[in-house]
Amino acid sequence: MMSYLKQSKKRKVEEECFAFNKESTEKQFCFGVGETGSRAEHAKVPRRLSRISSATNDGNGRAIAVFTSGGDSQGMNAAVRAVVRMAITCGSEAYLIKEGYQGMVDGGDNIMKAGWDDVSGILQMGGTIIGSARCQDFRQREGRLKAAYNLVTRGITNICAIGGDGSLTGANLFREEWPSLLQELVDQEKITAGQQIRYSHLNIVGLVGSIDNDFCGTDMTIGADSALHRIVECVDCIVTTAHSHQRAFVLEVMGRHCGYLALVTGLACGADWIFIPENPPGDDWPEKMCAKLDNARSWGNRLNVVIVAEGAINKKGEAITSENVKNVIKERLKLDTRVTVLGHVQRGGAPSAFDRVLATRMGSEAVLCLLEATPSTPAYVVSLDGNQAVRVPLMECVKKTQAVQKAMSELRFTEAASLRGRTFLGNLEIYKKLGAVTKGSFNKGTITELTSEGEVSECCAQPFNIAIMNVGAPAAGMNAAVRSAVRTCLFSGFNALVVHNGFEGLATGLIEEFSWRDVANWVSFGGSKLGTKRTLPSQCDIGEIAKNITKHAISGIICIGGFEAYHGMLELCEAREEHSELAVPVVVIPATLSNNVPGSDISIGSDTALNAVCETCDRIKMSASGTKRRTFLVETMGGCCGYLATMAGLAAGADAAYICEEPFTIKDLQKNIKHLRTKMMGKIQRGLVLRNEKANDNFTTEFIHQLYSEEGKGVFDCRVNVLGHMQQGGVPSPFDRNFATKTAAKAAFWITKKITDCVKYGKLCCDSEDDIVLIGMRKRQMIFQPVKSLKGEANFEKRIPKTQWWLNIRPLLRLMAHYQDDRALYQAESETDIAPASPASQ
């Protein structure tokens, strides 16, 4: 990371050139099963604005405008807020362009200067407060000429466009035509030659806002996660009534050209069948679908759910509608079948915590991208790759997105699905495998199964048992992971055993065999149906654990849990010399709301907890707005890990978040009080402060409450909310369901292969350190790491990793809250954050 360099206040007109380092980095981030990832070259680019603080003035004399275009999506307002506030932080003027390109063409009051408070209170709002409209005028050069005039007269030469591929393509065309448009304005004597020279170059950066997640070059678009929340909530509600009346439901979701929403909904809700445009069925789909639904009913299922993307087609390109599907089920199976078309409810409502944080990070990075841009750099789009914000050449992504549409129109469906990227393909592959329903046919060591697409499949039965268990505190998504692990083991021909009550159950023999139907509908259940405890093996007799592994012929263990799961398996690894029975392969899957497991940037359950905190904070802010001049102090869970407090603070627009990882003193508390007193004198007369439950032994929640109450007298009062175990409860979010399903499936496939590879002369031999691993996401990679190798990365006293990625984006919280101090020093997320569009980045 290059040091921060000050830019001259006088903007240079002549072209600046950056030398791109030829070094490259390998990128492998794969949620798919059995995939090794793809490689893409990353150009390491010298960063001029690698550090941004409230004292930065590199934007002096610059004007940055933001607009939204095309279909609206939840999270657009969060992006607008981030762009405006980061622009002001950098010393630039910020402008809002209302009604998209139409407002740019019409000018006048549609282009307004924005202040800090103008974007306050919009973080939690759906849609876009600045409006979005289709604009025919901008498609013509005459309209673009008017837009150029309106921008030049206001000194705007930096634009952040938030929209889909059509909107971003229009922005790039505008950028390319900019010099000729200015020349034409000079010829018409509408602007001066001096203005032409001063504003000779237009900088463009794009943010993708789309609920369809149909843009190539990013793992997630702004709004897609929120749309999944709306859909999954509706499906969960429908499932209860369908179960009561033994009905079949056909749900139609958005996705005219992309089946992402339908596909992930199918995974997140355990749908019996899905129809998506990228994977069209053959002409015999009615027979195969009905056979699969009937099979599900035959082993006791009381309902069926079929998900249909609005753009679903068959292999001939002919539409398959929800009414078509309903009629087939009614006529062939004689089931009471209903259709629900979710429509625009998917676009509405408050954005999820994921979309708020994503939009905030992308919006902040977009401003840095604009301020670093030169006439020689291409237009970029800020994308999500793994858990990192990256810059990708805009037109490369647009061309790849258009290539998908062309392949679809020419009925080249396999190519279209491949162009969607490995994340889409991974989702599709997992659905095909986990959607299989065992027929119950077993003949001479062969298991006959019915796949998710109605095909009959056979696999050889394996004489090995794999145990699946939960350890640590309950986390939403644990049941989805258990379901996925059980079914993946069965799909591979292995026996699935489950262990109740964690290591205690393994020591006392609370073990039973599970079948396919035993985990039916588990994907939507919160908590842990197997039971889970924090007890470590050393606390419940490792010798007894070893005996039960032998007694139940356990050949492998999948352990789903938090820091205790990692710590416990580390103890078993170190006890192998004394107990040879422990020499079996083990995979630890991080699952904890605290997100404190070493070796993984994200844990199952943390997204659900984050949404729970965020929703509560939204309600609290409403209360604070009503009473005026009130600050709420909210205590969150997380142990000594401040992930939940920090991310909730970003997502909810908090003024501060106290965490254990960032020591604070009484002077810091006084500084925060001073900040709140100043804020209460302005337009925004409310405050929100979060505190991690173990942020400081002395500065307790009650102490901070009393300090705020005393020091805020006459200006604001203070109230306390301790959220407690409500953060652990509730149904898992779509992200946690999907992440749990895919991670557990990958873990199960790894362990079944490890067992097969380690069997010698009929005996299992797994005594290497590489046989006890933790699967985790590290930046852009999903990797298996020996638990022993992670020992040096763990702080066992505080039960947290020694290095945590999210601390790098924590300064955004203070920047967005308008703090004037050195803790609001934000550094770019990665040296390699400028990358080409490739399948690996999708």
C-alpha cells in the first residue's frame, strides 16, 4: 500500500499516466462444490488516496454527482449517502441528480447541491429518494449535449452512476463523447474555451443496483440480498399454510433474464423444483416434476413448493408460466395447488444489513476511484469479490453481461450459465445434488436416488459412518448446515450419524443415524435441533469420546460451531498420540453470531444476528426521532469480538461503537459526548451508540449510560437497550441458509473424498495434521486449513482471531458519522482492488 500523497489544489488538465505493475495475484474464491476456482490477473496500482480522513482535502475544487437509474433496488439510498458523505469528507462538493438521466438532461432543480444532513435518515429506506426514470432523451446526442451543459455550468466532472448494465453503458458512452460535446457547446457559444479546458475530462464510476444480481463481474449487486429477504419471508409464511392443508404452492419470483433469485430461493427454502432460464427443462418436465413431487409425498411430506422465475423457459425458448406449472400439478397429481406471484414486493421494504454495508463500502470506494481517475484510466465499476470491494473495468463487465443475454437468445444455455460465473454455477450444482430425494431403493450395495431434475441416479453404498455435530452457542443456520451435510453424505453413499449436545453427547453416546427425511424442512429452522453446548473435550473425558468413535464406527466428523468447535477439535488433534481412535478426518465449519473463529472471515449465523440488531436499531432510531434530543445506548453480543457491534453500527448509521479490539479511554467517551452535543444542536436530534458486551471491564454499559446522562444534561438524555439473546434467535437469513448449505456440502464432499483416499487394505488411516481442518473464507478464497496451523492466529484468552479483516473498514463508521479525529482514518481495502472482469470475479 503506497503512502498517502497530497494532490495539488490546482487540477491538471494534461494527461497523467500511471505505470501498472506487471505482478499478478492468484484469485480463488469458490462456493461451488468440487471446484478449484479460476485465475485472474490483478494489476497492482499505486494508490494516491490510500488513506482518507476527515482532514483530507484532496477533493478540493472537485464536484462529485450521484444519480440512480433504471429499476430501483434496496440499498441505493445507502450508496447515495456514502457517496455524498465521502465526497464531503474529501473536501469535494457533492451533488444529487434527481430522476436519473432525465434530471441530468432537464437540469434546473433536478441537480442540487447536497449537504451532510441532506442524506441523513435514508440509510434504512428502500427505493431511491432521488428518483429513477427511463430517459429517451439521453439516448439521443442532443439530450446528452444538454446534460453536458448542465454539468459543466455547475463544475461537475465526476459522476457516480448507480444502476444496471444499461445505465452504466449510457454513462460510459457519455464519458467517451464528453470532449466532442464540450467542443460543440463551445461552437454554440454556450460555454467558454476556458471552461472547456478546465472541465476537459469526465470521470465515471459505476455501482450496480439490481435485485436480479444479473451483472457479470460482481458476486452480489446492491439490492439482491434484500430481495431474497422478501422472497424467503413470503415462502416461510406460505409453507405454514401449505403444511396445514397439504397443498402445493407455485411461487413466481422476479428474474426476467436471470434465475439467481429463484435458484437461491430454492436452496434457502428447500424447494422441490425450480424453473430458471439458464437451466431449462426438457419436454418431459411435467412427468419428471410430478414424479419427484409424488416421491416427496410418499415418504410423508405434507406440502410441495415449486419456484418459477418470471423468465423461465424450456429448451426451445418457450415460456413456462406459473399457471402452466399449477395446471400440470393439479391435473396429474390431483393436489390442491395455488399460485402466488410476489411481484414488486421483492423490490420494496428496508434494505438488509448486508445491502447497507455493501452499499456503504461501494459508495465510499467509488469516491476514491473518481478522485484517483485520470484521462488515461478507464471507467470502473465497484464490485464485490469474496468479501472485498474491488474495481473492475466497466465495459468488460458490460460486454460479458451482454454476452449472457446473447447466449440466452440463441438458446446456448450451458454457455449462458457458465458466463454467469462460478458462484451461479456453484449454486446450481448444489441445488441439483441436494435436491435429490432418495427413493429408498437399495439393491446389492447400490442406492437408487431421484435427482432434483427428476433423473434416476445410482451410487454405491459405502461402509463408512460420518458423524455430524453442533458445538458452542446456537447460531441461525446451524440446522441448514446439518441438513446439507447429512444429505451430501447420503448422496455420496455414506451413512450419516448425528451427535446430540456437542462433545458431551459424543462422550456419553448420544448418537443416532439420520436418513434423508429426518432433516426435511430443517433449512428454515433457527437454533440447533441437535442441541449444542460449549463444553470442550478436555472437560468431558477425551477417553470416552475415543471409545464412542470406535463403538459407533465413526470414520469422519463434521463439527459445526463457534470458537469452541475449533478449540475442541484442536484438543482432539493434540490427543491423537494418546488415543489412536481419534485418527479420523474432521472438518470444522464456523457457525457463530460472534464471527470470532480463526481461519474464516465469515461465520454461519453472523448475518442473521446482524439483521436482528439492525432491525432493532431502526425501531430505536424512530423512537429517538419522535422524542427528539435522545441518545440510545445499545449493547450487543459477541463476547470479545466487536464484529457485530461494528457492522451493526455501519448498517444502522450509529454515531459510535465501542469494542474490545479498539481500546478507549474516558477522553474518548468525552469526545463522543461532545460530538453528540454538537449534533443535537443541528437538524438531526437523535443519537445511536453501540457497545459490545465485553468492550471494557470498567466502562460498562451502565457506566457509559450514567456518564452520557450526566454530561448530556440540558442537551440530550440517554436510554439503554440490552438486546440479549434475541440476537441468537429467529429464522436464519437467506445469506446464512445459502452459506450454510454450500459450506456444509463442500465440507462433506471433502471428508468423503478424504476417507476414500485414506483407506488402505480396508483400514482407515488418517493421522496427519492435514486431516483435521477448518473450512473458511479468506478474502477471495474458500479453503481448508489444518486446525493446528491456525493455533498461532488465535487469541485463546479472548476467544478471537489475532487479525480481523473488518477492522480495516471500521473507520467508515466514524467517517459516516462526521467525526473529526484520527480514528476516522480509512484505508483502501486492498492493494489489488483494480481487477479485470473475468469468470473468477463473478
